[in-house]
Amino acid sequence: MVDVSAPAKTRILVVDDSSLVRLYYRSALEKAGFEVEQAINGIEAMERALSQPFALVVVDVNMPRMDGLTFLRALRRGAPDVATLPALMISTESETQDIAAATAAGANLYLVKPVAEAQLVQYVCVLTGAAP
């Protein structure tokens, strides 16, 4: 029997074309108590975001088919329940114009890879309001 009184885990959508990066983020976030779904590009991420509720999306910039900036712009123009979804963008791009482009696309926070597990979990907790 399922205990319906137990609170649902905070769900995070991780979007990155690198399976190694997705595994690293998933491992860190699941150890911290989050539930993690994955997508390999912006198109797959948009499908997931429109069909399931998430508390946060963690997204890379450079991906095939639909990059992270295009995904965030589309997300922000989407239905009200996804348009305000907090977004943490993590990329190897570190120039001022990269950060500005991410912010303009709708990122709430921008980090430069590599990101330590503790730092990732800390920022995810801040953006989702989850207890660390």
C-alpha cells in the first residue's frame, strides 16, 4: 500500500547532451533527496516539462537539435505552469556575454562547469526552496 501522506520528492529536470554530466548531476541530486528526470536536448526537455511538473530545470547551453538558450526562451513563452519554472543554466561558456545571453533567455542562475556536487546541491536547494 502506498503512503499517500508522505510528501512527494522535489522533482528536477536535468538537460544535457552528455550522459556523463547527466549521471554526475543525477547522482549528486538523488543523494541529496531530489527526484531527477533527464533529457538530452531542449526538444526532449520541453516535452517533459509540458507533461510533468518539475520544481527546477538544470540545463546546459550547447546541445544538438535545440540548445539551452532556445529551450529557455521557448519555456518562458510557454504555458503559465512552465513559464515560471526556475532554471539553473550550467555551461563551459564563461564570458560576460554568455551569462548575459542566459539571463536574457530566462535563466535564474548561471554557473560555469565544472560544478562541485556541494555547490550544485546548494544552488538547487536555494532555487527550489528545499531544505539543504
